[in-house]
Amino acid sequence: MMRFAQYLESAGLHKWSRAHMDGRRYNVMTTNIAESINSVLRFARMLPVVHLIDEIINLLVKWFSKRRDFVLKCTSTLCPDFGEKKLRRRLECASRMNVVKLNHIEYNVVDGDMDGHVHLTNNTCSCRKFQLEQLPYKHVVAVCRFLKLNVYSMASRYYTRNTWLDAYSDTTYPVQPQELWVIPEDVQSRVVRPPNAKVMPGRRKKLRIPSQGEDIIRRKCSRCSGTCHNKSTCKNNVPLPNVGHTL
């Protein structure tokens, strides 16, 4: 373990620690977005490429329309899940903290665990969670309560409802029938051949390969409590319940 610790320290904290990296990165580590799309299109990928594109367009139209309607019904200042809920939980935690004024721009927040040094001009906190998320953490919320400031003004614009609405403001239109396409002559003259790819034997995989360290969710059968199958495909013997017989 000592060798690994020395290696990580020599590599530099900014390369593997989110709290010390120079840039900004969201706090959820997921696999490539292409893997998520592949999971959604696992059946459509078997179709010809033209029909596959149609399925992708229809999927985007449904997603954008659904989320756009949801945003229009939203009345909160921040996004409900990623901003509003987090901020409300932090408001409850901040109500139990003590704020000590160091000067007119610096405050020390005592929370009983890890105190926070908040600098209002630089929008920073010693715990660095405010800088990473760009959303007021409990130390910053406590200072806002102490000074009677609007805590929403400290949040990044990326958490606001207006930015959320702008993300889904564009409209995706379906492709017109092929008879209405206007194709330039230089494009029509090109001959596009399929790529030189070696087809591997066996059935093609439809489910993605989990990344290293990713937990695999094993669902249980509701009939026998076994794994790797469900009730409709269960072939295991299940004992009958003990029922009393009367003579």
C-alpha cells in the first residue's frame, strides 16, 4: 500500500483527485455516453442504417418534447432534481451551524465536523465543494442565512430553470421522404462502399460490457429467488406451501 501511496503522490493530486484538479468536472462518474445510447438502441441497431437514423430522430423528438413540457411546468428557480432538492437539504444542515465573521468578505463556519472558510468575493470555500459543484454548499448557505443574502444568487446559471429550458428549446424535425431530397451532383457521383470489416463468428452482443469496477445488478426471480432469470423462464422446482389437510 505504501508503494501505491507514493506513486499517487508523485503523479500529482490534480491528476486523480477531483478536489484538486484544475478544471471542472461533474461529480458523477459514468461510462461513455455512447454506451448508454447503445443500450437504448440495442434493438434498433439491428435495422438498416436508414431506419436506424429514423429511430434515433424519433427518440430525440420524444426526449426533447417530454423534457421541454416538464420544464415549462416547473416553477422553481433551479432545476428540481439537481439544484432545488440539494439546496433545500443544505438549508436544513446550515440552520444548525455557527458563523463567525472574520471581516466583511471572509467568514468561518463551524459545523462540528469540518469547518469551512468562506470567501464571498472569490466565491470559494475551504472544503472546495462550492468550487467543484458551483452550487452553494452548506457552509456558503450558512453565510447567506447569516447575512440574509439570497442563496439562489450564489448558484451557477447552469442550475437555473432558464438554462434548462434553453437546452431543450430547439426542435428536431423528421427527415423528408427521399423523393424530396436535394442532392448535389458531386455527391451523387461518389461511390460509397461498405467498410472492410471482418465479421466475427457467433451472435452479436446486444448488451454492453461493464466497465472495470462497475457493479452488476443481478435481478432475482420472484418465483424461486434465484438469479440470472425471471419468473417467465424459471424452471426450478419450488416446494409447495404446507397446507393442513382435514379428513
